[in-house]
Amino acid sequence: MLVLVTYDVNTEDSAGKKRLRQVAKACISRGQRVQNSVFECVLDASQCAELEHKLESIIDPARDSLRFYYLGNRYHTKVKHVGAKPSYDAEGVLFL
Amino acid sequence: MLVLVTYDVNTEDSAGKKRLRQVAKACISRGQRVQNSVFECVLDASQCAELEHKLESIIDPARDSLRFYYLGNRYHTKVKHVGAKPSYDAEGVLFL
């Protein structure tokens, strides 16, 4: 299934900047960055649970915001991209 | 249906900063900001087409990125929020 991860991390201090790097790093290893703080990850249920647990362990819930959107398996018609940065198939390879 | 709008606007110049304000303004009037550049909008098909057209007329497609995710009508189980900023019912009223 396609899981969309969006986040806002409070980067007013160095700890926040570190959390931001860690959140991005965790997402990069499991999906595709499509915008600055928006990742698309094709995951099964256990991978999804693992990513959620990982990200929830990184953020400061009092200061950061994390959102997950579950778009299911037939997601190709549920996503539209306009503008800069090439669109791509979440399960395909992005040639830059 | 719930339409998620995410965007990255290039704000390196004043024109970009203006586009960013205009995109946010267009989304604010039609939905709920859930993160800095993430909006949730409950729209019918014609409202959705109108918002897409509006946003596409604002952005610079060579420099900005706009993504729409269509989560359908039964979206309550498709969204998970963790951390700061209250969750809310997209069709409800957010009491701050």
C-alpha cells in the first residue's frame, strides 16, 4: 500500500534540527521524497507499523507534527502532481 | 471527498513569496491547514476541479511543486496524526 508521510518538525534549536534530519533519513530509507517534508512509501502492514514506530520514537510530540495517510494498493489514480520535480511510479525507479 | 493538498513553492525571490501566500490563501478558504504546506479539503468533484485550476494558475510549474491526494469519502480511517497540533474532524469545527 502507499503510505504518505508528512511532517513539521520544530527546528528552533539544534535538537530540532537533529530530529528533522533523523525523520528524513528514516523516510528516505523506506520511500521516495516528493516534497521537502512529504514522502511516499510503498509498504506492507508490518513495514508501515515499523516506520510509524521509528518516526514516533524520533519526534518530540509536544513540538513536532507527523501525519500518515493510507492510500491503499490502487493508489495510482489517487495522486496528481503538477509542476517541478518529475512525477514517478512509487514502485518504479526515479531517473534523475 | 477528502483531498490532501501539499506544495513546495520556491521562495528565493519576492515573486515566489507572493505565490506561497496566494497558494496558502486559496487553500485556507477551502480547507484546513494541518501542517505548514499541507491542507486537508473536503470537496465535491467540481470544487476539487476549481481548486486545482486555481492553484495551477498561481504556481510557477518550472519552480514549484503541487501534489493532490484523493482519499475518497470514507477517509477517517485513512489518516493518522501524531504529535503537536490537535487532530480534528475535517468536516468538523476546530476549536483553538
